[in-house]
Amino acid sequence: MLAARSTMMTATTSTLPFTERSNPLTQNIDVADCKGIVDMLHSCDEEMLAGSFQFPGLQDDSTVRTILGAVDHIATIMQEPEDHLVVMSGCGTSGRMAFLAATTCNRLLRESGRQACCAYLIAGGDRALLTSQEAPEDDPLLGASELQQAVAGKKKVFYIGITCGLSAPYVAGQLDYCLQHLEAFTPLLMGFNPVQLARNHGIETWYKTVKDVVEEMERATKDNKAFILNPVVGPEPITGSTRMKGGSATKILLDTILLLAAQKAVDQCAINEHTVRAFLRAYSQCVESVYSKAADISCLVSNAGKSLQASGHIYYFGAGTAGIMGCIDASECVPTYGSDPEDVRGFLRGGYDTLNNADGCLANLGPLYRLSWKDFCDNILGHFSSSDSAIFLLSSPDEMEPCADLAEKLKKTGGHVMAVLYNFQPNDAKMSASFSTVFPQSVLLQMPPVPATGGSAAVQAAVCRRLGEFALKLVCNSVSTGAHIMVGKVFQNFMVDVQIRNNKLFYRAIRIVQHLSDCSDAAATRAVLSALYDTDDVTPLVDINVSQHVDRGTKQEKVVPIALLCAALKMSPSQARQQLTVTPVIRHAISAVVTK
Ligand code: S6P
């Protein structure tokens, strides 16, 4: 039988990374109503900023000091950009945050009359900005060679490797390369676990583990040749879903470092601990401003969930980086919830010209890479129906007008048409009245004042945009998480339809099965392999490389739910598959066999 709610990963909790732990704040998120879901996400985001996990948190002195160290290095590069470079890199959400930080920082530098000096790398290349490409995360050699290409001809490089779980071999390969070339590189590892909980699994194509590299980084840190920025922000609201708190904390840290470096380099501002703390406080205030609209956000969640329940879709629309936040949120639903890539999609006004990615237009890769509003109007508008949800993401009241035409067309179908607007201007009754006329179902986020740190108008405007993007990230994450909960993709706080798309996800799948069915690690492994290969006899599979399981997992659906039923009810994979056709809502299929 499946384990009841109370026995939460007890024996292994202290050795389990924070990023893989189940958060006690959200253990009932699967049975909460929409407002309850948003309130729990609020508590988790407060926890992210407050810390208190017996390890330094986001606002602790050691974190602030490391931020200041990074600011100094990057400001120097911004002042002498000729043959110097800042590279930010990661996999999945971490790579997307690196992309956003690099491209927006370059824009700010150009607007300020400076030369751009930031580059980004993402495992799987630019297509991973829009779709899930989880497998390249496992390849340290690919990471190292891509870094080598990116820095060709540069004399000094400040490298920021982001891996929320301290777990991605792609990033470890790059850090290792930096450590071997410390004459040119200053590496910074960003993540949200203590170093002793870095991933220690063997890597098939390499002789080191991620933990080996993290320990080398620790030694280089002691010699002042490297940085580790790893505040603990607590477990994710949906277990292991580092797109949420991990992605948000990454954004807070990258924004803070880059904006303060720009203030120092461009505006000659003195940056000290107080300035850093003022920035971090602004993000805390932003969290409170967003969730002060929890009731409005929960209406968006409810509509979006109804759309998925009716086999409809959720479409985000936005201009500039507001639209990019929607695209990023959409891209994460496939690996997290095993959802169809068409279920949640983002559309960007101006398409690739707005995305501003290194490889330019990717539209020829297929329909999922056609992301402009025009693409939506040409290919999807005609099918938009009363089952669908449209959410416009606006960064200024001026954007209402260009949205109004498309919004009216969508409203005529009877679908849910909603909007989120973040506003830094003083509250204006006329503006909010016209906003709610165009979008009767909407969230108007009145943003807190930006920290007054003496930067130029260009820097201050950039600070507003970064805070606004953060606010939109929280809302989009609430919408897509809540909607997938409503459609039964979460049990307790586990993503029970996660797809096995890389090594980390293979082991996470086993942990979910082990925990929920209260069985041994070996029994859970057998159940996952049995579901993966549709066989009762897993003996020949046990010694196969995990990369082969991942190849298969990328193509197989419902592996975790089937494995759960196999482990808990001693069903064969075909019986479990049959059970899931009778009870297709996975949460219902699982909860039907839970012992209370
Ligand atoms: C997580 C997301 C994943 C991760 C990726 C990198 O919600 O779906 O794509 O971002 O696996 O993880 P990490 O720990 O290296 O940042």
C-alpha cells in the first residue's frame, strides 16, 4: 500500500539535498483549493528569502560578502570589456535565467554607452530556452567544450555556473575547466545546497563526480581564486522542482550582482553591504506585493486549471522580457508534469527579434519554436476555444493598447482571457479602471519603490524591469503549478508524472516511488525499470547504464505512476497501465490506494 502523508523521507532526510526534500509547508498542496495553493506558494517564497535552515540563507552576511566579491570582479570586466567576458551558464531553468541575465545586462550596458560583455550558455543550446532538453545536462565534456568555444580569444573570464541542486555534470565540466585555467578564469558556483550535499553519483563519461568538483572549488575559494554562492532557500513547493524557488533565487542573485556591478562600473557608485541588502529587501517586498493579490492570482489559477481539465490550453502573451517570462514558464511544464508541449505555451510580440537569443530564429525547428504573436494568429487563433485560457503579461500600462485587439478576438470565443500587469507608477484609478475594462479578470501588481542606490536613470529603469520580471515569474509559476495540481499531476507535493529525461530525474523517480509506496530502494528501482521497459523480469536490466534508461524514459509516458502502482499494489506494468486508463487522473489512481 502507498504510504500515508506523515512518513516523509525520514531516514534519509539529512543526507538528501535541500533541493530534493519534500517541503512540510506544502504536503497538502494537492488537496488545497486555488487560494490555498497560492497561499502555500507565498509561504515557500517567504521561506526562500528568510532562510533559517542552519545554513547561510539569501540575506546572511556570508552571502552578502560573496555577492560583493562577484560585483567587484564583474564591474572590472565592464570597465575593460575588450578581451574580457562574463559567462553565465546552466541547464534547464538555470540556463534560462543565465540567458535572461546576460541578454538584459548587455542591453543595459549598450543603453549606457558601454560595450556588452556578457554571454550565456545553456545545455542543449538555444532550443532549450523554449523546450525541455534535459539530457545534455548529464554531459560534463560537452559543457567544457562549449565553454572553451564561448571564451575563445578572451584573456579574463568571470564564469558563473548555476546548478540549483549542485548536481548538473554539464556545469561541473565547465567549473573543472575553469579550475584548470585559473590564470584566465575566476569561477563562481551558484546553487542552493550546502557543498557536502553536492551530487556524488558516478558520471558515465567522466572520472569525477559533481561533488569532487565542488570540493575542488571549495579549495580554490580558500585561496581566493573562486567563489561559491550557495545560500540554502529550503525545499521546493513541488519536490525537486527547482524552476520555482531555485529559479527565483537564481534570478535574485544574478540581477543583484549584475545591476550593482553596472552601477559601480557605469555610474561610479560605491557598492557596499547596505546596497546589497537594499536590493535583497526589494525582492522581499516584491514577494509581498505579488501575494497581496493572492485572491486575484487564484482566479487565474482556477481558470487555467479548468482549461487543462477540459483538455484545453494555457497561452501566455507578452512583449519584451514580460513575454519571455511566459515562454520560460511554459517550457518547464513538460519535464515537470509530463504535460504535452502544446498544453502551455508562450508567445512573444516580435518573436525572435525580442527574444534576442544568440542563434536567432529557430522557427524552422518546428511548430513549438514558432513563438511570435503572428505565429499564434496564423496557426492557433482559429482553434482557440472556450476551453482555452489566455494570459497577457504586461510590463506597463502602455502595453494595454497593443494587446486589446488580440484580447477582443480571444474573448469572442468564450475562452478565459486574463492579464497580469506590474506597475511602478503611483496607483492611478483611471488606469486601473481601463485595465479592468479590457481585462475583467486580471491581476494588477502595484510594485514597491525601487531601492534608491544612486544609479543612473538607465540603471533604475533596469532595476524596475528585473523586479517586474521576478513578479511575473511568481505569478506564472503559481498559474502553471496550480493548474497542473488541479489536473491531478501532483500527489501530496510530488510531481508524480515526472518524465525520466536525465540521470537526476531517473533517481528522483525511484525516490518518489520508494517514498510513496514505502518500499526499499531496490524494490522501487525494480518497479521503475519494470514500468520503463514494460516487463515483469527486470533482472537483465539492472546492470544497464542509466543513460540507456534515460533514452527510453524520454520516450515513455506515465512511467512513475505505473511504477507506483506496481510497487504499491504488486501489479504488473500492463495491469497498472490498464488501471490508469480506467482512472486517468493520476492523483485519483494513486489516492485510491493510499492507506490513511
Ligand atoms: C527544474 C527544471 C529543470 C532544472 C534543470 C537544472 O524544475 O525542470 O530543467 O532546471 O534540471 O537543474 P539544476 O539543479 O542544475 O539547476
